Amino acid sequence: MTQNCEGLTYDEWRAAATGGVGRDFFSDDFARQQWAAGIDPTEWRAAHERFEMPREGMETPWGPAQSVTPVLAGIWCVGTASHGGFYLSPERQDRMHLLLRTTHPLHPFPNQWYEEDLDYLRVVLNFEDEFRASGLHIDVDAAAQSFQGWHPETYKNWRTRCG
């Protein structure tokens, strides 16, 4: 049987990710992508179980939330006295392309937070069709250009794989 870089077969990974109770949060294609990437299944399950709906007063990487505004289903803009950013539901985070996620160990924020200065561009690019169709005042083309300027290699690799 084929194993991923963590030494788990796909069936072992899926059982660990669902807690062995058959509760699925994801499609088979998505699960295979997570397995192949070596995503830790117990950390993945824990992120789903500890998700907190965004609300004023909740803790963020920048302090207590002062405002929470829905952007798209599963995406909120959260502001504090000093900063803010996008907050994603576990389902939205799962749909983030691996190249655009903020899950790198050296990244300063937990993986469902995308700060407002630069990281939010990752979310806009990942869900660009939804942002274009939403009627929100977010210029997707400008977001792409800005992200490309700040992260040219990531942008090139993402565009090469995702069109």
C-alpha cells in the first residue's frame, strides 16, 4: 500500500482525520490531497473541533475583536483596535490551496487567520471567482498583482498549477 511522507496509508489517515467514527468533513479528492501533502490528521481534526464562530470580543492574533463582518459564506473580516484580517471557517480553510495557506511553521498567525495588509490577498486569489461574482468592492486583479509583487515565486507556482 502507498504511504504518504508521514508513513500513513490513505485509509489510516482518513480514519485518524475523522476520529475513526466515520464523520467526514471533506470529499475524497480533498482528503487525498491532504493525505498526500502529509497534513497531520489529528491536528486537522482538532482544528475542526475547536473552531469558534467569530464574534465581537473573541481573541484574535491582534487582540480582542471589535467588529466582525461577513464577507462570503465562511469568511469574515475581523477588526481590532490595532489591526485585523480575514477569519476562515474550517471548511473554507480546507478549500485553501496548499500554496496559499498560512500554515508554514514560521508564519506568525494560526492557519485560519489572514491579516489585512497582505495575507488576505491569499484568500481573495483562492476564491477569486466568488469574489468577482459577489459584488463586493474588492479588485481581484489588483489583489493578484499585489500578491505577485510580494510573493512572486508562490504566485508563479500557484498560477502554474491552478491556472
